[in-house]
Amino acid sequence: MAENKEKEVTEKVVSEAEELPKTIVRRVVKDKLSQLSVNSEIAVLRDALQAFSESSRIFIHYLSSSANEVCKESNRQIINAEDVFKALEEIEFVEFIRPLRSSLEEFRQKNAERKSGTAKAMDTNKKAKRNDPPAPARREARKKRREDDRVKN
């Protein structure tokens, strides 16, 4: 009896750990539904959201398993985007490949822009630090200005 409870608790924990965030699932579903039905608001019941979440989780497992097989066939241990595209082709979801490629390209461009912006900011900070005198020299300059101000007053 204790073993059954332990097994049940373990299964629930694993299930909850694999569960997709409900807020994200809700947002994705509502965004898509609002695109499809411009004139009216469609309500989605909690069990429907749970069904969307569980379906997505199962699809992710299936796709990742297929991508893992593609990766192993190539004698590699790290799955890359091309493995996912090949897996989509193998599980006959070819219509997903083109939008996924464009989405991935957009992501890479945004990421590159963000990195280059961060790199520029870091270069600017380095240049500013190089132009600044060292801390002791700054202290001495401040001290001298204060003394000059006292003399003037």
C-alpha cells in the first residue's frame, strides 16, 4: 500500500515537471484564436487548455525523440536545428519546416543585433575606463580642486 502511494506521488511529480506553463499555453492559444476570429471573442475552457498543453507536450516528446534518432544516425550527441528539421520531415510535418526556418532566422538576427549592441556598449565602457585617470589620480585632482576653491573663497 505504501509502495502504491509512493509510485503515485512519483508519477505526479514527473508529470508536473514535464507540464508546460499554463500561462504560456493560454497565451499561445488565445493569440491564435484571436487571429482566426477577428469579430468575436472565443472562450477556452480549462480542460481544453489542458488538452492543448498535453498535446503539445506529447508532440515535443515525439519530435525530440525523432531528432535524437537523426542525431545518433550522424554519430553526434548534440541535437541541432537541422536535426529538428529532418525529424519534422521524417514524422511527416513538412509544412512546419518553412515557418520554423524563418522564425529561427529571425531569432538569430535579433540575437546577433542584441549581441553586437552589447559588444558596442562594452567597448565604449572600456574606452571610457582607459581615458579615465586611475582612482588615486582622480582623488588627488578632487583634493586639489577643493583646496583651490577654499583659497578662492
